[in-house]
Amino acid sequence: MIPPRLRTRAFWVTLVDVAVILFASSALVVVLGGRTRIDVDGVRVSIRGATNLFLLAAAFGVFRLAIGRRLGPLPAVRPGDFSRFEEERLRLARTDPASREVWICAGLTLAGSLIWIAPHLWHIRAVPDPGDPLYSAWSIARLIHQLTTDPRHLFDGNIFFPLPRTLTYSDMRFLEAFVGAPFLIAGVDPLIVANALMLVAFPACGLATFYAAWRLTGDPRAALVAGMLGAWHPFHAEHYSHLELNWVMFVPLATIAGLRLIAAPSRRRGFIFGLAVAGQWLASMYIGVMLMSFLVPLLAVAAIAWRLRPTRGLLAAALAAGVVLAPALAMLGYPYMRGREAHGERGLQEVQDGSAVPTDYGATHIRLTTYSWHTRRGNHGEREIFPGTSILALGAIGMIPPLTGASIAAIVAGAAAFDWSLGLNGLTYDDLNKRLLVYRGMRVPARFSVILGSALALLGAIGARRLIRLGRSPRTQAAICGVLAAGVLFDLRFDPRLRSYFPTMPAIYDRVTPDMVLAELPRDNHDIDYMYFSTRHWAHLIGGYSGYIPIASDVRYGFQHFPEPDALARLHAFGATHVTYNCAFESRPWRCDAALKALAENPTLELVAGERWQNAQVALYKFK
């Protein structure tokens, strides 16, 4: 029995040991090229050299010798606690069947993952904004259209005529399109399919986190709490318009599959791990790259903690993972690399704008109902990344020693994800950006916050298990679990903030055929509407919207000076065979009559179709 006084001393010495490790490792990172500058409430912390960090490590080292010379490294982690490492490894190595309690908790996780999106379930065609949801609908519909009609040119969108591979100008939604293919082929409205895929993401993320937490902790009640954290992480609220960024259910699945592979390597586990990573890559290349970055420190620390040794089983597992993952990486990576030739790499200013600062982790998004009083209420470049009080509290409890191998791995990898989310404001991301080509196509490093959120959710499961086990009876433990789950639901509740979208498309598109090239006007930020309308006819569009927007000078002139005869002549010379004009999209309604008159008097145009739509005139013209 260790005296309380000695336990307290060991705890403080352990904290000093952690400080020495932190400053020494940070100094090493700076020596290897890491740099950062952080502004917090007017106070600037600049790290440009390793000298001060080494001095701090040395100072804490001297202090540590003074207060704990006779104590070994990290004395609060007692030798007997290392049995926890083996106990955890054996639990992850086993394949225990799901008990009745597991199925009940999984069902509760599913129900809880649907609560806050119920308004969208009742209004399936509504949108949170008339932008990216329509882009997602166009993207998945175009991919399936190409797959069924012209698979040799799979990544050719019908935007930015005549450029090829325009689907690669933004993050791919390949897996989402594949899942929605039966409905799209059957003729279901692509917007309904895209919205349904968005709604599926919430229970899928909840159940994936539940499964990972159950395998990690062995406690389905703690996994239920973690499932709520995974389903309602504020990243989903912030990116409710981005289908591909909500399909992150493979992050916890790949995490737990990787840990189970390290715990007991086998060909089957390697295959499952490869499937999980490939699934995330196919759902969102952006998050796929971030997941693979996160898995490197996570699995390295777990391998050290569990004393993994090179064996034939490990080699077979690695080969099985590679057999699955390599084709997926090549299938999307190759066309994206070719597409890079057209649009180049992200500029440093774009990356800087998408790099978080530490204070962004205190900024709440407007959709988070509980924190509506605290919202910055503005567009901050996807940098309102507050993870929620509940996940921070439970994660902190999960980080209290004694720790296991998986929890240490989650802490280390989560810290790396936090640094990467800071982008060019952090220690190491600038080196990744300089040395690895894949990072130079990423505009918003702050999105690493979703990877950090997944690590916190697993640590939160450990924290929830500790709190639940404070109960002395099964009934008390169930009550604690219920309180924790309800607290997460209240803390992370959000309002989808839906709005109606046009119930119909203009009937003029019934006269449009795929061989036409359309110049659609006015633009006025309605390019995405025209793209969505094109899912009815699949004609080529001179304009468009994407992560990259390559508009030729003649096209830009034609759009800006429409309906002048010279502007129309330039659009025609560029390749446009037809022009549409939609008065419902005119931001200056008084221009409508004058524009229609100019189009009617232009001798190079012939009216093909006209109608009233949304109480405004819409017309389709053909160049003679």
C-alpha cells in the first residue's frame, strides 16, 4: 500500500516529467524544421528557434531532480499498471460476440443519432443553404451518369466547357454516389438522394463510434455515450452543407481496426483495416488524407506500448491492407494528379486562411443551439471548431492516469491532429506542405478538427466508463449512463436551419439536349442552380462552380457585359450553341425587360422556348 503523501508526490513528479518530454520533443520538432506563431487575446507566442525550448526542458529537468531524485520516470504510472496494456491488447485481440446489452445500446445509439435531424427527415427536399447541397446533388448524379453512359471519361463533368476531368476540381463523393446509384438510375431527384445520404451520415457516424468505443472499452454503456459524441460532433453542424465532409464514419472504424490489427495481426484484420481506410478515401479524399496522417502516430505508439514484433502475421496483414487500399488510392489519385495540371496547387494565402488558431477551438457555430449566445455569427472560413463541453469533459476524464496503450496513442495522435489543424500556424504542417505533394492540394487544414474529435470521442468513452463504474449497482450505472447520454444530446443539439428550394425546374430545359453548349445567365451566384438543373438534360455548361473556377477571359467578358452584342458574340465564339436567361435569378429585376428586348432584337439569336417560372420570365435562345 503506497502512502497517500507519496502518491501525491509521484503525481506531481509525473507532471514535471511530462513537461520535460513536451518541451524536449517540441525543441526536436523545431530543429527538424517546425515553426509557429500563435496569437491568444493579444498575446503573441512565437516559436522560431529551439534554444528556449531546450532551456525550459533543462529547467524542468533540474526541478524534477530536486523534488524526485529517487523516483523513476513517470512514477504515477506504477509498474503494476503496465498490466493494463496487456489486458487492453488481449481485449482488442479477441472477437467477442455482441450480447443483448450491446444490441440494446446500439439501438439507443441509432435512435439518439436521429433526434436533431428529424426536421430534415420530414422535409427531405429542403436545404441548409442553396449552395453546396446542390453541388453534391449534381456531383453524385454526374458521376453515375458518366459511369452508366461513358465510363471511359468518368471524371468529366459538364461544367467549364470544354475542359476535361472537371469532377476532380473538388473533393470526390465517389462512395456516396455508388450508394445512391440505384435511386439515381431509377430517376429519383438527385437533391433528395443527396439529402438522404447526408442524413444517413449521422446514425452511421454514431454507430461507427459506438462500435469502436465498445471494442476499446468492452463496455456498451460507455460506447453509447461515445456514440452520441460521434453522431453529434459540432463538425457535422458546421459542415451540414458538405455531404462528403459528413461521411466520416470510417474514421473511428479505421482507428479501431488499426488498433485491433496491432493487437493481433492477421490477414483478415489487415483486409478489414484496408477496407475502412479505403472507404474513407472514397467517401472524401480530404478526410482520407487526414485519417492516414492520424493513423501513423496512433499505430506507432500502440505498437510500442504493446511491444509489437515483426512476424509473418504482421507482414500478411500489411499486404492484405495494401491489396485493398492501393487500388482505391490509384483509382482516384491518378485522375486528381492529372487534374492538378489544369488548376495547379493551393496558394499559401488560401492555406493560411484555412489554418486554425487555438482560439478557434473556442468559437461555436451558429447551428449549435446550446451555444447560440456565444456564436461569432459570421463566415470564418470553416474555423468555428468548438468541439463541445461534453466531449472535452469526458475526454479529460479519459486522459487521467493510469493510462492504457490505446489511450496514450489517442492522446499523441490527437495532439498531432490538433497541430495539423493549425496549418501554417502550427509546428509541423508547413513541412508536410513543402515535402508531400498531397498536402499542397488541401485548402482548409482546420478540417483536421474532425480527426481530433474522433480521438476525443474514444477518450470520452474511457472517461464515461470510469464515471459509470462509480455506480455500485447495475441500476445506478444505467442511470449514470442515461444522464451522460442525455447531457451529450443537450450539449451538442443543433438546428439544421433549413430553407425550401424551388419545387420545380424551368420547363425550358425539356427542349435542351446533351449535345448543346449552354451559356446560362444571369450568373449572380446561381451557377450551382444551373448545374443542378443540368441533371435533367446533361448539356455542357460554359460556366460552373467548384473548388477551382477556371473561367476564360472571353467567357468572363461575355458574362460581365451581357446582353451586349459583342458579349454574346464572344460566348458564341467560345463554343456556346444556346443561351438561357432567367429573370427569377436577376438580382436587379429592372434589368429583365431590357435584357429580354436586347435578346429578341439580336439577329444572331433565335427564340427556342419561353415560359414563366417563379413568377418571372425564362427563355432559351439558339445561336443561328
